[in-house]
Amino acid sequence: MYSMFPFVRSLCLFSTLAFVAAGCGGAASPEARTATAPAGDVPAVTVTTSVAVERQISRYVAVTGTLAAQEQADVASEIAGRVVSTPVERGTRVTAGSVLVQIAETEVRAQAEEAGANTAQLEARLGLSGGSAEFAIDRVPEVANARAAADLAQADFDRARMLLERKLLPQADFEKSRAQADAAGRQYDIARNAAEQQYQALVAARARMTMARKALADAVVRAPFDGIVDERLVSVGDYVIRGTKVASVMRTTPLRVELTVPGQYLSSIAAGRAVSLEVDAYPGRTFTGQVRYVSPAVRADSRALIIEAVVPNESGELKPGLFATARIEQASQTPAVLVPSDAVRADAGVSRVFVVVGDTAEERIVTTGQTVEDLIELTSGVKAGDTVATSNVGRIADGIRVTRTQ
């Protein structure tokens, strides 16, 4: 009895394992049973089908980039002073010339008035009315008087010379007349020189007046272009100096996007070429733009070409800083084999379709290309005229029987 106990114990263990294995086999999934069962025992899968077609399509280059504002400026104060008004806030839409910040103008206004008065005084001295008349040195009153005196003295001298030649005038009177003519000529030259100096002083005064008036105008800091206030950097009561940034303004219509294109596509890229953009913020939507700039050289380090496109943004939906996927259309069209996107099944990075031959599905590993609306290009694995399943592709395996529906 004792010698048979190990045999009985082993028999019981074998029976238990067999029972467990039978229980596990009974719980097998329907998918496992389908995979192991002969094809003839699997029910046919009902599918819709479509015929792969060959069509000429426009090719594009797929690249990525980041949207940026068309213009962005950090606006700074041109004068020193205290801020007395800030009529804009972050997000305020402004037009070119809109007031961003007002700086106290009492001091610069006084300087402008003083410069204007000095200029007017010099203009009056030179006989210029309101700065409108062109400067003519002989019309300056002092110069005109000196010239008249010099002309009179010269005429007296000429008469004295004639009388002296006729022995009708003593030599002393002749010498006196000549001295008077010389003195009058020198006075005329002095008057002209003084007038020229005064005119140069007037030029300097006008320059100071222009600067003073500019400083007065700069007391109002204005928007340089139409756009949106991105940030206001000062508040009422702040004291600013020349160069202090007071606000940031950006133009978001249109937007720019810088794209890096591989150098081999150089012949396919040109200014004016259409660009379509997609951003994660608006899934399923496409925004269109146009290539504005193409770099004249390829970067030596990356062998890439830098281009810039502009994208209209009248609605303001797109924002600077958004990451964009861009497609740049190429000039020529080439043939492509197209099937409905629903016909392609992707598993673990492998794309496959099922070609229906008679009532049997044949699995084809394919390589996909561009998408055209609801169609997708297949660059290998399927040829034009093949019939592919477009529904229930997740339930089909190679060799499975299928039933087509209309």
C-alpha cells in the first residue's frame, strides 16, 4: 500500500491540472477562437467597399513654425517727466497715433514758447515776416541803409574825381571824399557780415524751436501703428526719463510665420505660393496664407531654407506664439493612388488595408502619403483599380470571408 501512494498522488495532481487547463480553454475570447478556427468556420464580415483611383493631386511640403506678430514695438518716452494720464489698458485696440501715455507738459510748453519768441525776434530784425520770406541779405534794414550810404559816398567821390580832373576841386576836398567813400564801403561790409551772423543765429533759433515743439509733442506718447496694447508698463504718477518703455503694441493682422524648409525643396518654393496652416487650438480648421519671403541662401549648418509666410487674421482668432503645422503647395501636380481614409487601419505604426478579391479579404501592408479631403494617398501596397474594404476593417483579418453591401 505504501509503495503505491506516490503513484496515486501523481495521478491526482495530473487530473487537477487537466481540469484547470480545460477550464481555461473554455474561457477563451471570441477573437482567439476566430484566430485559431479554420477560415471556413468564421462567419463572413459585412463590409462596404471602394475602388482605389488614380488622380492628379497637388503636392505640398509639410513644415512647422511658430506664429508671430506682423509688427511689435516697445514704445518708449522721448522726454523726461511725470505721467499724468494712461488712457489704455492691456488688450486695448489702438490705431496709429492713438494716445498711450500723457506726460506733464508745463515745462516743455514753456520752452517751446521761449524758442518761438526768440525766433520771431530774429526774424523781425532780419526783415522776415513769420518765417515765410526767403532770406535776402540786402533787404535787411541795417544792410540796406549801409548800402545806400556807401552808394551815396561813392557817387560823391566820383563827382569829386571829375572836378579834380578839371582843376575845379582842391586836392584836400578830393581826398576827403575818397576817405568818406572807403568808410561807407567798409560800413556796408560790416552790416552784411552782421546780418549774416544774425541769420545763422536765426537758423539755430529755428532748430531750437523745432526741438522744443517736438518735445512738446512727445509729451503725448502715441501708438506707432494699428494694433493691440500687449502691455502697459507705467501708471499715473510714475516719473519717466528719455528711453523709458511705457507700453508694448503689436499688430496681429496679418500674422507672420517663419518656416524651415529642407534644401531639396528649393525649386518648389517661391514667393506668392499658397500656404495652409493648422493649429492645435482649432482642430479640424485650416487657415490659408501666402509665402512672402524666401531666404536667398541655404543655411550651411542645417542645409535648410528659411521662408516667411503671412496669414490674414481679421477675426483675431490666431494668436502670436501658437505652434503651426504648415503645408506649402508645389507648382506641379503628380498622379497618386487614392482610397478613402476609412480603408486604412494603423496598428503599432503599421498601416494596412484589406483588398477584397471575390468574397475574401487580403491584407496589404501600405505606405501612406498625402491626404486629399477624405481620401488618402497610398504610395505602395495597392494599385489603381483594387477594391478595398472601407467599413468594419477592425474586424477583418487576412483570408476572412466578407460580404459586400451597396
